[in-house]
Amino acid sequence: MKLLKYINILGLLLLFSSCASGYRAINLNNLNYISTSTDKGVVLEYKYEILEKKYKKKELVKGIRLIAVKIKNNSQRDLVFGKDIKLTYDDKSTIYVMENEKVFALLKQSSASYLWYLLLTPMNLYTNQTQNGFTRQTSSTPIGLVIGPGLAGGNMIAAGSANTKFEKDLLEYNINGVTIKKGETVSGLIGIRSDDYNSIKVKID
């Protein structure tokens, strides 16, 4: 009986840890950009670790880093991010900035993965009665008919809603190919392939 109890507890822990997570919109204006780099009058401020929950876990597993950047163009000309404004590591190697659509495709939650909750559909709740030393089943309730589809549908809706908010941020703050006029400051989100949190430098061509 104790073993069965522990198995049930572990099952419940697994159940809740596998639930879809929400997404909190990123407010680039309220971030504390603690890292900076300057080149030819252009100032780059940036911050790693802006994702939470399942999105953060997928970021680590996929080897992708989503970075919030703020670029102030104090030069005497308009500059295009990705063409005139490039990013490098300390060793001067160029950083490839991913398309935000690709970042979303790799980091979004998979709604279909929650269909496994439907495996709970056949689950029944049994009640037993012991009399004169004998135990017999007195009733059976098909609780899986509610729990299975309910958990599957609820998590798929939650994941879909969170993904929509995440995609909205990535599209709204996409600065790939954006022209930053002289004297202008622009903030955005960029994704790079990396397993670490390396220092980033701005380079003006």
C-alpha cells in the first residue's frame, strides 16, 4: 500500500510539472541593461536571461539565447541593424543573428505534446468495502472521462495563448534590417545560437 501511495504521489508531481506554462510580456523599457559596448558613436546595451519557465528551459536545451538589446545611434548617419550595425564576440568573430520567426519556431511550447493527458481517459475511481475480513468493490467512477480531456484541452489552450503572446513580442521587437536614424534609440529582441552568455561587442561598418 505504501509503495502504491508513493507511486501516486510521484505521478501527481509529474502531472503538474508537465503542465503548460504562461508567458509574461517583456517590457524592454523597464529592463536593467547591465552590459554595454560602444563603437563609432553607437552605444549597445544588452541583457541575457529574459525568458522564464518553459521558454527558458527550451532556450537552454536548444542552445539559443534570446537577448534584449538597446541601440543608441549617436553617429552622424542613419544605420541599418544587420548591415551597418553588426555584433561580435570579444575575439572579433561575427555573431549570426537568427530570424525571430525561427527563434519562435524553436522555443514555442508544443500544444500537441499535451495530448498524452488523454491516456488518463480510461482511469476509474474505485471504492471498496471490507466486511468480515473480505474486501469487495462497491462502486466505480470513470473520472478519467473528465480528467483526461480536461487536462489535455486546458493545457493546449494555455500553451497556445502563451505562444501567441511570445510570438507577438518577437514580431513587435524585431530589429533585423531596421534603420536606426541618427540620434535615435531603438530597443529589440534578438536570438543567437549559443550555449553560453558571452560578452557582446557592437561593430559599425
